[in-house]
Amino acid sequence: MCYAPEQNQMKEEVARYRQYLQEQAKLESEREKEFDAAVTAELEKQWRGRLEQWKKEREARRKLMQEVMETRKQQIEELSTS
């Protein structure tokens, strides 16, 4: 029975270590959530940038087509009046 204090001490150390592991797991989980949130925010930012770029390109194509149609219309009118 002379081992009882040592066993109690060992149990306490095991309990403290388990508590430490739980805290570390919780911290790791929080870090992962923060990382995921940061990645999501960056992806959304990039996606918004792409959408804006596509919108600009679409508008540029529309304007170019409008200019082509106006030029073609003028050419046809010039040919018909000649």
C-alpha cells in the first residue's frame, strides 16, 4: 500500500494531461475554423473580381457589336444612296 500516493499522483497527472489534450484539440478546432473563414473570404473576393471582370468584358463586347452594327448600317446607307 505504499504505492497509493504515487498512484494518486499518477492519476492526477493523467487527468491534467487529458485536460491539456482537450484544450489543445479545442484550440486546433478554433484555428481550423478561422482558417476556413479566411479561405472562404478570399475565395469570395476572387469570385467577385472574376464576376466584375466578366461583366466588363460582356459590356465591351456589347459596345463593340453596337459600333459594328452602326458602321455597317452607315455603309449600307451610303451604298444605297450612291
